[in-house]
Amino acid sequence: MDADRGSDRGERRAGGVFFLNGLRPAAGRPGVPGEVIYFDPRSLDWTRMRLSHREWLTWSVSGELPHFYDGLLWPRWREDVAALRSDQWIAVLPSF
């Protein structure tokens, strides 16, 4: 991966991908260099988080993450994810 274009900051086991834009964000991705963006599985599009990497790290451990995923996660998601091994994932198809 070209570091100038960006880097993956966190893949949620169910819930999208957070990405840190590099110096030259790739075509099709919104935001500015150094901004964290999110690939939303509901819209199948990138969403600007309007957060720097430092701000995103603070936010991601603040306890607000479950609220961010309201409407996306199912009632037993915590138990289902806790039962996964580190090499397992859950594939979720978006509902339209």
C-alpha cells in the first residue's frame, strides 16, 4: 500500500472499516490528508469522521463506539463476536 494514500486504522469484525487518509487520498475517498474516514456497510460508501488520528483514538476508547453502530448490530453481537477466534470474521450483507 502506498503510505501517501492512507492506511487502515481498524476493521471492525462487523461494522465497516476505519481508514486514515494519507498525503494524497485516493480517488473516491472523501476527506483531507490525516483525517480518519469510515467505510459504512449500510451505504457502501465512505463517510468523513472529521477526526484526526489522535481524536479518533480517543473517541474509539471513550465508550461511544456502540452508539456509533446503533441500528447495525444485532442483540447478541457481543456474545457472537466474543466467541470468534482471532482468525475468524462475521460476514454481513447489507439490507436494502
